[in-house]
Amino acid sequence: MIAGISIYEILTVTSILFFIGIYGFITRKNLISVLISIELILNASVINFVVINKYLYPDMLQGVIFSIFIIAVAAAETALAVSIIINLYRQISSVEVKDTEIMKY
Amino acid sequence: MNISYIILIPLVPLAVFLLLGINSQKIKPAISGYIGVLGLSISAALSLYTAYQYFLVQGKVDGVYQTFVSKTVWMKFTETLHIDMGILIDPISVMMLVVVSIVSLMVHIYSRGYMKGDEGYTRFFAFLSLFSFSMYGLVLATNLFQIYIFWELVGVSSFLLIGYYYTKPSAVAAAKKAFIVTRFADLGFLIGILIMGYFAGTYDFQTLNNPEGSVILNWASTSFMGLSVITWALLLIFMGGAGKSAMFPLHIWLPDAMEGPTPVSALIHAATMVVAGVYLVARLFPMFYFVENGFALNIVAYVGAFSSLFAAIIAITQTDIKRVLAFSTMSQIGYMMLALGVSGYDGHEGVGYMASMFHLFTHAMFKALLFLCAGSVIHAVHSNYLKDMGGLRKYMPITNITFLIAALAIAGVPPFAGFWSKDEILVAAFEHNMLIYYVGVFVAGLTAFYMFRIYFGIFWGKEKEYEHAPHESPKSMTFPLLFLAVLSMVAGFIPFSEFVSPDKVGFEAHLNYPLAAIATSVGLLGIILAWIFYKKENSLSDRFAMAFGPFYKWTSDKFYFDEIYLFITKKILFNNVSAPLAKFDKKYVDGTMEGVGNKTVWLSGKIKGLQSGKVQDYAFSFVMGAVIIALVFIYLWTN
Amino acid sequence: MEKYIFYILSFIIIAFAVASVSSRKMLRSVIYLLFVLCGIAGIYFLIDYNFLAAIQLTVYAGGIIVLIIFSVLLVHHIEMELEMAKVSRKILTALVCSLGLGVFLYTIYNNEFVVVENQITTSTADIGGKLLSYDAGGFILPFEVVSVLLLAAMIGAIIIAKGRKLNDKNEEAL
């Protein structure tokens, strides 16, 4: 518990963080920037888990443990994404989103 | 009586068909001929065994031939209305089994010689087996729908075999003509079946034909345009039969069907398939007889009599020997129809029915023989036309003798087979309808005349110059000739009336001497006339043709029926009905469909940019959609 | 006191997040992300989840950020300026995002959270016991699954990054 801070304020902050992440995900033109935006989104949700655990169910640890799992998954995801980006750069010498749209119509 | 083995009779030819049809490229022609003959031999042996068992071992129970049925329900519509598949054994189906198997076996044996060296030899035997299978199925059918299925199957086999020489345009045209004309007739058949299903509530022959059954007793319950609906159904079913049996006015396909190989003409267009119409009427005979007091049966009689006369007249003037035989077939089938038409039901009254079946039996033998002889002649001189033949008796003694026997049989000279059956027909006609009797006698004379016209034309007269001297056909071809000739001589002595009669009781048939004498003398008169005209080449026939003038011309052009039909279809139907419909179809139906297609392509082109391949665009759409859905839910929940 | 620290942290988080998604220099963007992550770690400290905060710092700030910086340095010139999206697209996205934020906040503020007042401090031992417990409510199975996942990701990352150079054959495919 943070003295004087209600759950609403924390959730507001995480919501803002979440939508900043989404904004970045949609508008950024670079694959690494997109990856950064994804990290923001993930972190916003991790904070939510933790905060809800703390404020609503303080005698349990589910939220915390899930946060740990999310962090682990995020690490795995980042490692894979980075390897894909490096591979892609080797193949087409670019990490721009516009160069990776061969899956279009 | 155990009838389960009878299922093998159609199934063996089917197996042969599948074997030869699927492996037609792999099997050597010599072997395929043996396979075909072997398959048919098994069927023929089983058929003869069945006939022996049925007529002689089993015999009558309480004075009546029993009907054996083994069937399974295939499609069930209501409690009584269902389509079954099965086999029905009664006197006429057993008789037809014998006819089909004997003629089919003989034709198979004959074809081994006749088709030798022909391309597609294996295919030919495959189609023959398919035909045999279909014909057996038709004969053994237990209900209207099953008979219809096999009816179409024989139509298809006939189409395939007429168009066997598919590189020849005339054969292709003939095959199409036969198929289209018979299909048109079968449309009537199908409508008749459906009417029967709706108003009678059953397709089953036994239920329909039961003289005390509800269908026959209640025929008057529903009427349409002054006639009972059941009568209408019967007339439509008869239309199908008339198409298959080449009755006037649906006869135009039969002469053209002679484009097929001659064994096919012998099997399909003389002995078996074309009598399917007669068999169909005989199969439904109690209905034809009892419903509306035999109104439909009268129609059958008059159609048969007219076709018989009409075809006999045309046959006189034709110069293609196979066409003469085709018109002769049509004429003789007309005979069978008229015999059915004048038949009664009980006891001796049923002489017409019995005579019709008898004539079907004997006619199958001697007409198949005539065709096979004609095939043998054609094989020797490589021409169908009478003008290319003459004096062949020296070169082809066996063909000569067998042809003579067959011609005597069809002319009704005692003691050959045709005499007995024709006599019974004339007796039946004499007892019931004098007009039809006179027609019958006149046709008998015409038959003798045209048959001996071609006999003398082929085997007597002046020898023509042949490219290479004609010779007798090989043994595989003469054996069936001799076998059928023997049958044509003795078949008349079978006590047919004991076996086949409408009420299945059987009766004693006696020769009616005055009538027999009249018929025979008319036949002899025809033969003598032919002798005078054609024995030696002379100008007498030409002078007679001149004397008849335009009538002769009409006749030799088959009364212009082909031209009339062509005019009706091409000029009137195609121009005034089909062309506007085609235009409508193209412009509006196709136009709508194509418009839908084009618009879809156009729209897709416009919106394909949505699938940009960029995950971010998809994410944007996803987020927007999620937000909108959330807004909608919030709106709904708060209100 | 804690209240103000929270406000400061929140400000840091949001400000650097905005900077991170709008900076035109790649490396700066990553460093801004690092600040965001540190701010989040601060919030974990504030609500007494010290272990989690430590994980946040070591795994995120220490691991992931380093990984991303590596990839940035491998594929970018430091001075390269990033291409930006079209203004119309930015505005549209911003609109949709603020709409979504509105929906979120509306939902959050309309929900009655049953807050339990507490001052419990969770120790690392508690978390470890829970993670490795196989009693009811234990997390041993997901723990093992995650460890296998990490292994798979590691192998996958190596295989993918090792890659093959483009040859004539697969050039056409691209």
C-alpha cells in the first residue's frame, strides 16, 4: 500500500502507459521501436497485476508470481525478437517496417 | 423356389463390364472376347436353369404360376411409397431372361468374328456386357422406378454402341438422335411414374397389378380432363415404351441407329432393347386392362397397328438392307403392341397377351438371325446397299440357308416359328377388333414381300462385280447363325400358352385353321410377288415404282418424318422458343451472375489495400474495433 | 511522503514513455525506455515488493535493455534519424488511443474495488516457497513450463540469429 494513493490513480497511470505503448506500436516505423512499444505494453499490465494483488488480495501471491512469469516471457520474447531483427537485417539490410510487407495481398 | 442365385445373372455381365472397361487398354483383344463370351455364358446358363426350375420343376401351385420377389427397400418416402431394388420372377420375366441371354450370348460369339481386328475391340465387349447387365436389370425390376433406372441404362448402352464408330459423323449423329428421341419419350415415362407415385401411392408392380388391389379398384377416384389420372399415367408410361420400341411417331431414331455395328443392331435394335416397350406394357398389363375399361390399352392397340402398317410400307422401298430390317423390326414390334392391345385377361381371353409375348420370343430369334446374316453379308461385300449385292448364294451357302429360314419364319410360313406366334396374334385380333385384324393380315403380306425382296436381291439375281470374291464368314460367325436358325425352326412348337398368360393360369391354345390358312396364303402371295419382281433382275419393279409415282417417293423418303421433326425443332422451336430463351439466359441470367462476379472483383481491387502486410495496420484496426465494441457494450450496459 | 514519490515516479514513467515512443534517435529511445523501467521498479519498491523490483531491474534494465541496445548498435548508425509516420496517421492513432483510454478510465472509475487496508511485507522466501510448492495453489508446474520456454527461446534465438545468408534461391522468395 502506498499511503495516500488509491488504486484508481495507479490504474490510471498504467492505462496511460498502456496506450502510449499502443500508440508507439502503431506509429513507429522501425522494428526495434515497435519492440520497445511492446515492452511498454507488457510493463503496464505487469504493474496492474502487482497492484491489484497488493490492494485487493494482499494475503495472496498470484499477481506477483504471474508478474515474474510475464517478465520471463518478455525476456524470451525480446531475445527472439532481437535475433529475428538481426537475421532480417542480414538478409535485407533493413529493419524498417515498410520493407517487411511481403505478406500483403 | 430359391431365387437368390438369380442376382448373379445381371451381376456377372456387370463384373465383366468393369473388368474390361477399366482395363480396356491392358487386356489383349483376343482375351477380352473370351472374357465377354464366358461372362455371358454363365448368365445364359443361369437363365436357362432358372427357366427350367421355374416352369418345369416348380411349375404351377394351385394352377397358377407363382411370383417370387426378393427386394430391399432403397429409398423410403412413405409407408407404401418406396423405391426398392430387387428381382421379380414371374413367367414373362423368366421368358425375357431366356430371350436376352440366348440372343446376347449368340451376339457375343458372333462379334468375336465380326469385330475382329477392329480398334476398340475390348471397348465393344465392355459395352455389350454393360448392355446385358442393364437389360437383365430391366427385366428383373420389381417396381416402376427400378425399371426406369435400368431403362435409362439400356438407353445409355444403346447410345454408346450406336456411336461406337465415333469418328464417323453419321454414327455420332445417329447416336445423339437415338438418345435424344428416347430421352424425350422417357420424360413422359418419368412424369407417368411420378403421377403413379402420387395417386396410386406405390411403385411396386405387385401392388399396382393386383386386380383386387386398391389402385385398380379405385381408378375412377381422381380424374383429369375426362380421363382417370391413372389412365394418364399409363399413357405417359406407354409414351416411354413407345419411344424405346420405336412406335409411331417416336420411331425416327431406329433406322438411323443402324449406323452401329451389325451385332449391336441384332442384339439391341432387334431382339432385346426395342421390345422393352412391349415388356413394359405387358408388365403393367392388368392396369392397362382394368383401368378405365382398357382405354389406354386401346391406344396401345391402335398405335401398334398403325406403326406396324406404316413401317411395313416404308420397308418395301428401302435399299439399305439394314434399314429394311430396322423397319421390319418396327413393324413386328407394332404387331406385338397390337396383340397386347386386343388382349383380354382371363383364360383364353388372354390370347393376345400370350401371343404378344410369344411373338416377342420368336421374333427375337429370327430377327437377330436376320441381322446377323445381314452382318455376314455386309462383312463379305463391304456394303449395306442392295444394289451392290446379288447372286451371293453360291459364295455364302450357310448364310443363304439361315437367311431363308429366318425370312420364312418372319413371313409366317408353317412350320417356322413366326407362323405360330403370328397366327395367335391374328386370332386375338380377329376375336376383338376386325379393323386391326385386316391391318394385321395386310402387314403379314407386306412383311413377306419386303423380306423376300431383299432375300432375292441379296442371294439371287445377277452377280455383281465384287472387288474380291465374297466368301463364307468364319465359324465364330456361322455358328450363331446355325444355332438361331434351329431355334427359328423349332421355337414355334413351344406350348407357350401353357407358360405365359395374363392371369398366369395358362390355357390350351388351338390352331385356328381358317385364319391360319388366310394368313399363310397372304404371306405366300407376298413371297410369290417378290419372286416375280426380284428373282431375276427385271424392270417390273421400276415400272411399278413409276406407276405409284409420288407415293413411292414419299415412302422411300420415309414420309418425310425426319424432315417434319427437323422443321418443327429447328425452324419453330429453336427460332421462336430456344433462341429468345438463350438470349434471355445470356443477357439477364448470365449477365446478373457475371455482374456479381465483376463487381466482386472490382470491390476486392478497391479494398485489397486493407491487407497491407503491415502488422501495425492490423493492430490499428484491431484496437479501433476493440474500442468500438467496448463503447457499444458500455452504452448497452449503462442504459 | 510516499504520495509525492509516487507522483514523481508516475510523472517520470509517463514522460519518458512518451519520449521513448516519439524520439527520432534510436539509442535515445532505448535509454528512455530504461528510465521508464526503472520508474516501474520504483513503484514496486513503493508497494513493498522488493523482490519483484529487483527482478525488474536485473531482468529488464540489466538484460532486455542491454539486448536491445546491442541490436540497435548492430543494425543502426548512432546518428541515424528515424523515419516518422505521417501526421494524419499520428493524429488518428492518438485519437483512437485517447478514446480507448477514456473507455478504460470510465470502466475503472465506475468499478467499486474492495480495497483491503494492509501493510504486509512479502519476503523473497514467501515467493520462492510459493513458486516451488507442489501443494494446492503451488506454482511448480508453470515454473517448470516457463523454464522450458526460456530454454526453447534461447535455442530458437541462437538458431534464428545464426541464420543463413541470402542465396539466389531464397532471394526470389523474399
